[in-house]
Amino acid sequence: MENIKLIRLGKANCSVDLGDGSERGEYVSQDYILSRLGRPMRSISLMYCYYPLDKEWPARISELMGREGRNSVWDYPYDDYFPYTGGIGGDRNSAVFQQMRDIRRHGQDVTLTLTIDPRVSDEQLAAIGGDLKSFGRLFLRINHECTGNWFAFTKRASYQEIADFYCRASRIIKEKAPNVQTILCAGGVDDLEKNEVHMEKEFTQAIRETDIWSVDKYIALHWGWPMDVCDENTYTYSIYPVKESFDLFKASYERFRYLCDGQSKPMVLSEINVDGDVTGAYGQAEMMKRFMELIRDEKADWLDGFSFYQFRDRGRLGLEIQDPNNENVGIEQPVMDVFRDIINAPWFMPGIKETGGTELPVTLRWGSSEDAEGIAVNMHFDGEPCFCELYFEDDSNLMLEINGRWFYKSPETKFVDLMPAFYNKKLNGAGDVPLRIFAPPASGENDISAEDGVYNYYYTLEKLPKIRISSKPVAFISE
């Protein structure tokens, strides 16, 4: 390997995010997700709640009170998400922080979805900002689906108070953590003729103040899960035409823009899926394929990104269904192949460009999953490899890409087998293939004592790994 090139990681035309864990499923490690999908996401979305004034807090409310006698998953004093155990007097080694570190070590950003009691104090909000300051670019989705009526915060305040709280919380948290970008997930346009966003009057100021606009949409959803079985005798489900849903998303963006006097902001779909409880597994795959193809084929440059909800689900809203015998085992669904295929289409892939030459040692910068500086080195192949391996002598934390597939190298790892990059994407004879190397933060957090540490992490790469490439097996007997 020689002739080291500097490279820059940038945005996709439409970024792809992924939900990981919620009231419907447990968190799945990023090592596993990367192995299944073959590339990192722009961001991983976590679902948490913060109701520190309640006497039951910080218990997971369904675990404390059980499901007997409940009419829905939201029939509790507060939302049945994992409890956010940071804030004043919080534990920064608890699950939410371990998960955020896991996500960032693997070259992805965090989207923290947080439902918050609107009665919390300014001091409690500021403490959340203090928690998040070291996690680089972080998307914070506060009190999402805020024009609905299922979350506990909608039962504790008027919709105008919820909108005002969003502005207050955003301002206070961002004063402590300027790296945070806030996402307002409100009601969008649901009638093309009427062409107004839901509760437009109450939420106009929040629409103006937020960093990012968002709506959630399930093209099909069994919202009665898990209290009933979705069949022809139940009415606890909904389904919409794919193209109509797409047009409503676009109309929502245009209406948000109108309410901001023509100013454009990033628009994301923070939760999008088709529920296999309604359509069946093959129908889910077909409808999601159609929706993602609409984004690609229409070159929907108004859409900054979408988040598939979610990776593993106890119901049928996941790329995998959680094995009822073992929560650590996932059962792949047909939509997995569809998702894997579409996220590797050029419209959804982050850009990587060469910016010049360099030599070792070289300092690599990690800003975010859409803003990072790494290196590329050519690896020569005489033909289709039988072995392609890297051996490391340092404690670097790296994301590696070759032949379209990404690999993670942790600080403890000394060996990476790159052969999965060639199993489904064969080489066409002899030639050079670039190995691209980036260095996200090894701890998952930035050093905020550095001059620009709130936004960037730096790592100096002293040496390249040793390589082993062979086009022949050590020994082989066919009979």
C-alpha cells in the first residue's frame, strides 16, 4: 500500500437513519447491525423519556406496573420508553450513554428521541444539555408527534404550552450544548386540498425556531399492537397509498417553508415504515420498496433524510422480528433485503472525495457522519481474493471501507477480515481497490477541552496495518 490520499466524507442526497430500540424492542449493538447491513447509517435513533417529577421515576413504567388491565401501550402515568437516567444527579454510565457511545464509535451520529414532562425546570433542561455536549453533532427530537394525544406530555399541558415548551427546551439545551440540532416532529399536511399542517396556529413559532422539520408516518400501522391481533374483525389499524403519503410529505415541507417566509430547513422523516401486521411481510417489503424508489426516482432534494423504524421489533415493524424465545436473536424479514439494496443506491450513499496527497503520520478529523477527513490507500489484487486480511499494531478506533462494504476496528482489535466485501461483489480481474480509513472517537465522545472539541475529534494515525492478500487457498481438495 502506497500513495496515500486524503479523502473527505460528505452528505448523501438523501441520508438514511435507523431506529434502534423503543417501547417495542430492545437495543441491538452496532457491531451486529453493521454486519447485517454492510454500511453505517447517518444516524441511529434512540427512544427515551424523562419524567423526573413522577413518584414512579426512574422505573420503566411497564415493568413497574405490568400490562394487566391496560388498554394500550400508552395507558400509563408516563410513556413506556426507556428512562433517560441523565440530568441532575444522573448516571452517565447508564444504558443511554453506553448506547450513544456505541453509535458514535461506529461512525454514526445519535438521534436522541426524548419525551419530556413539560413541567421540568430550566435547571433540569440545562443538565440534559450538559450531558450531550461531548457527543459531537447530535440530533435531539423533543416531544415528537406532539400534535397527537397518546404521549403523557399531551395530557399534562395544552398544545400551545407544548409548543412553547419545545422552544424553551431547545433554547436552554443548545445554550449548554451548541453541537445539538433540534428536530420538531409535529403534525404535517394530511389533506392536500386544505394544505395546512395540523395545529398550525399553535406550532408556527416552534416551526420557525427549530433546526430541522420532521413528520412521522406509518404508511400502514397496527396501532392496537400488542393488545389485539390485527385481522378482518379489528379496526385498530390504518393503511394509505404510498404515492399519496409521499405527496403529503412533500406538501408538509412546502407548508413549513411557507410558515417560515420561504426559508428552507432540512426536512426528515423521523419514523417511516409499513406494518407487516397489516400487509404481511411481503406486502411490507413491496410498499417500502415503492416508497424508497419514489425518493430516488423523483430525486426528492427537498428531503434531507428518512429513518426506518426500526431494526428489530417485537411486532412486525422491524427489519428483523425479535425471536420470542430470545430477545438477543432476530428473525430477518423480506424488507431487510429491500432496505439493504436501496441504501446502497447512489442517491442514498454519502459522498467520498479525494482532496490531495499525504504521508504518515497523518491526523484524521471526525466531525460527523457527513463531515470527516480520512485517508485512502490502494490495495493491489492479482484477481479474485481468497484471503484479504489486515493486521494492526495500534489501539486505533477505525471505520474501514473497501469494495462498497464497511468494517469496524475497535481499539482492542488487531485483525480484520475484509473478505465479506468480495463475497457478493466480485472483482473483474486484476487491479487496485482503495481501502478508505476514518477515525471516529474511540470512547464515543469528543474531548470538549480541545479548542473545537465540541464539534470535532482528532486522531493521529502513525502507521498502516500489515496486509495479507492471496488469490489461492493454503490447500484445497475437491474429492
